[in-house]
Amino acid sequence: MKNKQTYLIFSGLTFFLLLCSAPLWAASAPITIEADHMTSLEQENNVLFSGNVDARQADVRIQADKMTVYYTNAEESQKQEVKRLKCSGNVEITKGEWLGTGKEMNYLAKERKVILSGDAKAWQDKNLVTGDTIIYYLDEGRSEVVANRASATIGGKSGKKKSGRVKATLTPQ
């Protein structure tokens, strides 16, 4: 029994270390984005991709219904750089064997932080973690899974109250 508990704890720690150990973006690799439609809004310094968006850089792949790429103004720096990505609708992000999903995703380039929100889920092999929001701090090698603090009533006014919770399912090998 004690060995099984030790194994489950070790598996859980290994899962979370694998989840956030490698940087998401390979800075020097080219980024390719394909979509059904693209709109460039030069005055607002962003580009909107919509319809079956599929973006790739090295071994990272992002798929979504919509993706807006926000970039720096050419006057602010010598070259334009990506400041932020905002994805919505059926968001799926993969890196190697890791998969994260949610209704929305924000990538903040300066902070090197990825935020999956709206029924966020992440898988590493058969292990699963879920919450309302999953935040990856890429350079710090850590992640957070957050559940809404508000409780929900199930079954109308007389139903049970269920508070938002983080859930992890660890599958032994």
C-alpha cells in the first residue's frame, strides 16, 4: 500500500514537472500560420486569422477558430515583434506529447506566459489535469491550475451546491 502511494505521488510530481519543463517557443524557428481568412489591421498593429487556424513553430502547434496576433509598433522598436497572441474557439495547443485545450488562450510574449481558460484541460500521456484556467510560466518552469471560487447550484434552487475545483487524474503505468 505504501509503495502504491509513493508511486502515485511520484507520478503526480513527474507529470507536473514534464508539463512545464521545456520552453514553449523556439525563438529562432519560423512561425507558420494557416487559416481560411486573414485580416491585417495595420493601424491597430494586429492580424486576425479566422477559420480553421493552424499555427506551428518547431514542435508547438496551436489550433483554434480565431487567432489574433498583436505586434509592436515599428516606431517603438527597430523591428516588429509579437507582443501577444489571443486565440478563441476550440483552442488546442500541443508540444510533443503534451496537449492543452480550452475555450480561449492568451500568450504573453514579454512574460512568456500561456493562459488557457474556459474548461481548461491538459494531458501528458494518460494523465489529465482540469480547471477553469491553466497558466504556464515558461521561464520559471511552473504551472498553476485555477478553479473558480464561486459555487454553482446543480438542479435548481433546491439542488446541491458544487464549488469550483481543480481535478487531476493520474494513471499509473
